Amino acid sequence: MLLGGPLPMNLRKIDRRLLTILLIVFVQMLGAAMALPILLLYAQRQFDISPRYNTLLLSSFFAAQFLAGPVIGRLSDKYGRIPVLIISQIGTVISFIMIGAAPNITVLFIARILDGITGGNIIVAQAYITDITPPAKRTESLGYIFAAFGLGFVFGPALGGTLSAALGPRIPFYMAAVAAFLTVVLTWFTLTETLTPEQRLKNRQARQGGMAPGEVMSNAPLLAILLIAFIGQFAMGMMQATFALFGDAVLFAKYSDRIVDVGIGILLGTVGLTQFLTQTILIRRLLPRLGEANLVIIGSALRGVGMLFLAVATAAWYGVPGSIFFPVGMGLMMPSLQGLSTRTVPDEVRGGVLGMYQSVVSLATIFSTALAGLIFSLNPHYPYWLGMILSLFAIIPAYYFLKRPLRKTTTGTAVPK
């Protein structure tokens, strides 16, 4: 799509709105990837924050996103995708400016919480894609969101580090704000609303409060999907929180700090590139042959293999297969889960269920990042052993989707095998 070689899809057959929303997500993630990897170092150097508060700085964003995610999704169902998308993007612009100009730690925390509250731009982008994509193509299209994520994180960290070294530690955050503002402009001038006034009115009347807790609890397929997503993101959160420390303590323990930094950067770039290739090439070819349920099972198994390589790592080369198997597994599993989730509920609450899905992912990230440091302090390998065990455990509920026909839920919607 953005790399050389044959394109994964015939451009003439792609809805231009899909290309536009993917460009918006890429620009958004490029900006975030420039700023977020250096956020903790920035906070430590500028405000002398202890590691304990640095961890809270990460958790505060995901906690705010967890609380706001379903609300953002439901608002997009009721009032349209475009206005909610623009407002959430503006919140991201403001938050990055606040981080870059922060005079103290309080402002830094407020900025992160604001970004979490308005962080529904990705949720709304996913809902927008489900609006313009037939159910049979949703998993493939949602996969391109993950591809845009991966591509942004291939280039973003290196660009952010270069800007910080050359122009100062605050510059990457201002540049991230510029990138986020560009997404506002793109959304305003290039995207059209996907929900008609009649649909928005129907959504407001049909689901004034979104899905009630009882409806969620009685929707067995949706519960299974949310459980698998929580497990998958928990493992991902532990890896995100400890990977740099793990590289320093285990993978590159015998090397200089400079080689450690370069080695970790290369492995993270490998993760991003692998995720991009998985979404643009691999999932597109496997999905028609295997279906979402099989991809969830295969993805969980591959994720476990990646974690196993890191769990037993004693040298740098173990990081290479770990950085390949893990993102391939996540790339196959997570879009498939999202595609399945939108088919467990009526169309008028698709945005809400995606918001709920994102909140579960955020909740898993909150717990995993909070616990990862403690688990790592016991033994650097423990987070990866736990991640492997969780990955294998996720196969159990995923097997339900593959081998047992799903009963119709109380909403009257069934998930096809």
C-alpha cells in the first residue's frame, strides 16, 4: 500500500473513503509514534519523575480511554462519525501541545488524561470502516487499520528520536500535534458522513444508553470475544512495558548502551514492519480460506510461540523470531476479533460495541503495564512466560467459535463460523 511491490488490493476496487481513513490513521499514528516512545524519558529528564510516576503517566491515558471509549462509540452512533472524529482529533492536538509546553508534572498528567478521553478517534475510524464495508469484508478492512498502526511505528520512533536529538526534547510533541491537526483537515475536507439523519435518529431512539449490562452478559459470543481480546492485549501490554528493559538486561546484556539502543530500535521496527505485512498481505490471503475463528486460534498460537522465544532468550538472536511471531499472531487475531464483534450486535450499536471492545483492550493495558514492572523485577523472563501461558489459554474460548455453532444472541444476531 505504502511500500514498494505489488499492491494488496486493486486500487480501482477500493472505496476511496477507506483509503482516506487509512491515511488519517497512518498520519495519526506517525505523530503518536514520534512522541510516545520518548515520553517517559522526556518526563524523567524534564521533571525528574520517578519510575513509579512514569508508570502512572502511562496508566492514566489508558484509564481515561477505558472510561470514555464506549461513550465515544455511542456518540458516533447517535450523532454521526465525522463530528465525533473531528472533536476527538482536536483533543489529541491540544494534548500534544500541552505535553510539549508543559511547565510541570500536573499539566503533563492532564494532557495524557485529555488524550485518553478524546482518544476515540481510532474507535470512530473503525466504526466508519464497518459502515462502508460489507460484513464479509470487515475483518480484512479492519486489518488495514492495524497495518496503518504498524507502518506508523516503523518510521515514527526513529523520526521522533532524530528530532529530539537535533532540535530538543519538546519538538517531537509539537510535530505530533501538527500531524494530528493534519488529520482534522483531512477528515473535514475529504470524508463524508456514513450515517444518514434517519439512521442517527433511529440509533438515538433504539439505544439511548447503549447496550445494557444484562444484554452484554447474555451475549455469549461477545463475552468470549472480549475475553480473548483482554488476554491478547494483556500479553501485549507486558511486552510494551518491559521490552526495552528486557533488551538491556537480557538480549543485549553484553553490549554497550549504544548497541542496546540500536538493537532495541531494530527489533521494534521489525515488529512494526511485520504487523504491516501481516495486515496488507497475509490476513487478506488467509481470511477467505480459514475464516475469522481459525485466524483467532492460529494467531493465539503464533503469539505464544513469539513469547516463548523471549521467555527462554539468553542472547540477542532470540529477539528476532520473538519480534516476528508475536506481531504476526496479534495481526491475525485482533482484526478477526473486531470483525466478529460487530456481527454479535445489531447494526445501530456497532460503534458502541467497538467502543466497548476498545475499553476492554484499554483495561487490559492498564493492568498489564501496572503489573509488568513488578513481574519483571522478580525475573526479567517472567512477563514472557506469563504471556505465553495466556496466549495458549486464549485458544480455549477461541475453539468455541470454530467447532461449535454459535447460538443466536438475545439481540437476534448470530456470528457466522
